[in-house]
Amino acid sequence: MGWFSKTIGKEYEVADIYRDLRNKILSLDPAKIGLSPSASNRVWGVLMETGYKDAVATLVTIADGTVSLYFSNGGGIIGVGEHDGPRKACDSFLSMAPKYIEHAKITKKFSLPKEGNTRFYFLTHDGIFTVQYNEDDLGNERVPLSPLFLEAHKVITQARIVDDHLRASFQNLMHAVTTGDLSGVKKFLEEGADPNRTDNTGLSPLMAAAYSGKFEVMKTLIEYRSKIDDKDTSGYSALIFASNTGHVDCTKFLIEKGADVNTKDNDGSTPIMFASQHGYNELVKLLLKNGADPTIIGNHGLSAIGFAKQNGHKETEQILQRK
């Protein structure tokens, strides 16, 4: 679980993704992201962590412009530092940080704050320093780090403003994708909607277009650099979605653009297994022609041929066996 896992208290249920992200920041070598020591940047990053009833919220600010907000039970706001509001708030926050290190002590233990407390981790070229206060005291300006705490909340506010905008933009894009509104798709993409953002299941606009057979929409998304082989939480790629729903044109185009014909979902199922399961013979031939392996066996113990047999698709079975 990593060197950090032993320091997490039992009060919180900690998601793996949170643990991994937090570990990565706390063990990061600043030189690897282009940050070197100087009189003006002794502090190259700050984590501010606040304990709530069910989770810890971790604000991450790094001098390279990174701004993220993680929640220990999963989820959060990641990578909004490229936007002006969060970036400027981050710069202001980090510029204040050095004068507060005198209240902190160097540490190699990175425990989470208890409920009602806020802990700061100052990431410096001399090591990591930490200090913890009661959140209410910080918010009511009763302790030395109150100004830094209030400045951190300006960063959080800006991050949430951007995240709200991006979520709304994504929802508009997904609606246009699933309804086949090509002009709407182009409009939202031109306005800055992220073609690689996903919902909480990992579903991207390209996957949704492939699933619903919106060929022209799919082409437009790829023109805007949608990632072809990304997968959702079940391990489904756009090619798997297209193969599972029988959309030959979408499948062919994805293959032409470099999609992996033998990609596997979490059960080890490949696109040709899905096509064979449904008896999509034209699709099966297309996949075979482009290098799909019908002999691969998934975690369920079946190959494409096995799926064809199981579902009574004799012609599909014959096509696969001739290969």
C-alpha cells in the first residue's frame, strides 16, 4: 500500500485513488517537474487538509500551477490549475506560505487530521513541514495561520467555479453526443468542452457516440483529439461499445484510427467476443480482417467461438473457425 498507508488513521475509509494521489505528491521530487531551489521559492507546494465527519478534503497547490482538491473517500477536482482563476489564486496562496513555516515542524509522518482540524504540509526544498489547528479557530482568525487558511479557501472557491463550469459544459456535450446533435457537439467543443472528460463511470463522449452509432459525431470527437483506447470503469473502450452494439461504420473507423482490436474489458472480453455473442457477422469479418484473435479466452472461460456456440450463432461460429 506504500510508505504512506501506515500513517492513515482508522477514522476514515480511504479510497485507493486518494491514497495513490496523496502519496505521489508527498513523495514528489520537485526537480522532476522543473522546480529548483531559490530564494524566491523555498516552498514549492502546500497541502491543506481538513477533517470532516466522513472524509478528509485535501487541497493540493504546486508552484508548477497544479491545483487539485481530493476527497479521502474518492472523487474531487483535479487539474484545474490551467485556468486563470485557480492559477492566480494558487500563486497568491503559495507566495504567502513561506512566512508561516516558522509555525511548523519538519516531519516524515503524514497523518490525516482528525475531524474538525486542518493540517498544513509545506513542501520545501529542505523537507516537509507541518502544523495543525482547529478549523474553527483558523476560520475565525484566532491563530497565526488564519490568513493562509482564508487564502486557501479562495483557491478552493476558484477551483469549484471552474469545475462547475466544466461539469455543465460536459453535460451539454454529452447530451449533444447522445442525441446526435452534430452542430451542438461542434459548438460545445469549440467553446472548450473537454472531449476526454468522463462521467463517474468513466464514460467519455467518444464511447457514448460509439455505443449509439453516432458516426459523424464520433468523427468530430476524434478530430478534437478524443482518446481512442481509453476505457470506462468496466474496461469498455469505444471499440468495445461499437462492437457490442453492432455499428460497423463506427468500428471500421475506430480501427482505421488505431484502436486496439484485441483490447480487453475487466472480464478479459475482446471486441470480437461481443460481436460473436450477438451474431454480428459483418462485424466479426471486419475484426478478423484487422487482426482480431478469435482464440483469446476471457476470465469467464470463453473465446469468441465459445460465445457464438453459447448463443446458437452457427454461421458466426463457422466464420470464426475458418479463420
